[in-house]
Amino acid sequence: MTTFVLIPGARCGPWHWRLVAGELRGRGHDVVTVDLPCGDDSAGLAEYAQAVTAAVGDRTGVVLVAHSFAGFSAPLVCAHLPVQLLVLVTAMVPAPGETPEGWFASTRCEEIRAEAAAREGRPPDGEAGLYFHDLSPGRAAEAAAHWREQSLTPASQPWPLSAWPPVPTRHLLCRADRLFPAEMLRRVSAERLGFAPDEMDGGHFPMLSRPRDLADRLERYGRSSSLP
């Protein structure tokens, strides 16, 4: 059995992880779905990391799974918990001193996103297209209905670490991600983590579009990280 700690991205909560959580629990794993204080203007990156730590409690040897914006807070957790593996899923990879809002300019994310739309012959995406283009209309509407209020406080805070934590890390991108285009995340992963990311089909929310495939990946990661 592996303990998976599923950390949501901006504007998200445990609901967005529920399908993957159900898959993993059905396979006999312990799963923690973290509820972040995303609507609290007094909560920044440190408080997000504290929320994860509190949710984990006295569990040991955990696999942290960070979606999207959680790439900024999950590494901070590694200083407070015995983390066996950190898995980034379509996630931001910060540089020391970089703010989340500054990340988009330094990675050229929005520029590359616009180039990808032009290359594919489609207009620039609205919110639904960026996040949920590969979901059924019903699931996309349900996902949007579960958006939460998101404070801007953590977006302006510099990432406080001087280097990536010394914890085994995997980075999983989705080839059809329109929010964080695959070509951009491949480069960012190579430059900032020093390795090529793993890849799977799907858009920015594989936990909603391909929950079984994502659970398969996470389970394999968990098994490999526990090997001597």
C-alpha cells in the first residue's frame, strides 16, 4: 500500500481529485485529498504547505502529487514531511525567487500558448477551452461549477527555496494541455529539473478526463519509488 497525497491546483479542491482518489482507494491505497485555503487572502505559499502537512498528519513515506499551481507549494512540504516521491502533474516548476505570476513571462507560457493555437488553426481559447477542452460537455460544466474563489496572495510571493528539494521527483505532462503547452513544459522541466518529463494523452485536467490512466501512472510511480 502507498499513501498518495493529492494536492489541487488554483481554484480547485478535493472534488477535482475525486475520480483518481476513488481509483487508488479501490486498489487498496491510502489517499489524502488536500483542501487548500485558496479563498483566504491571509494564506500564501507557506500556509498552503502547512495545510498539506496538517492533512498528512503522522503518515510516513508519502507520495506527494501536485497539480498545476501546486508545483509552487508542494516542494515546500518536503522540508516538513518524510516524502518518498514528489510527482508533478501538468504543473508549474518554479525557479528560486520567482513568483507564480512572474512564471508565465519567464517561461514564455502565454506566448507559446498563442503560437500553438495559431499553428493548430484555432482561435485563442477561453477558459473552458484552456482547461476542459477534452472533457465531455457534462463533465466540463460540472468541473466549472466546482471552481472555488482563489486569492491572489500566493501569486505574488517569491518561491523561497534556493534549489529544488533533494527528493525523487517525476514530472508528468499532457500532450494536449492548452494551458501549459507540452513544448513549453518539456523545456522547463529540462532546464529546471534536469530531466525530460513523462508524457500522457489528455489536457490540463487528466484527473477528470483520464482518471484510470492517471491512477495507473501514479501507482507505477509509487511502486518504483518503494524499491530498494
